Amino acid sequence: MTATLKNLEGQDDASILREIQAALNGLKFGSVEITVHNGQVVQIERKEKFRLPAPSNKIN
């Protein structure tokens, strides 16, 4: 449900790895997508899914 776009042009490898680590930090369900153009990481997108508890089917 959360999408974060990061523009990473001009950053060094260590900075890019820190951004990837930050995107993965705390992620339980979801994905991290890394976009590369011409051999350079240009975007990191984090998609997080939240699991809701199953509804109780109580009959009153």
C-alpha cells in the first residue's frame, strides 16, 4: 500500500546500498523494486502490504 520513489542519480554505491537497506528495513510483506537504466540505479520503489486479521463469523 505504500510506494516510495527515490531518485538516486549521482549517488555512489554505498549510498545506493543504504537506500536499498532502508527500503527493506521493517518490511514484512511486500516488495522492493530497483530500476536500472544504462547500468545505473535510478529508482527504488517499496510496496508494502498489510495483512488484516480474518473477520470473526460470530452469529448473535
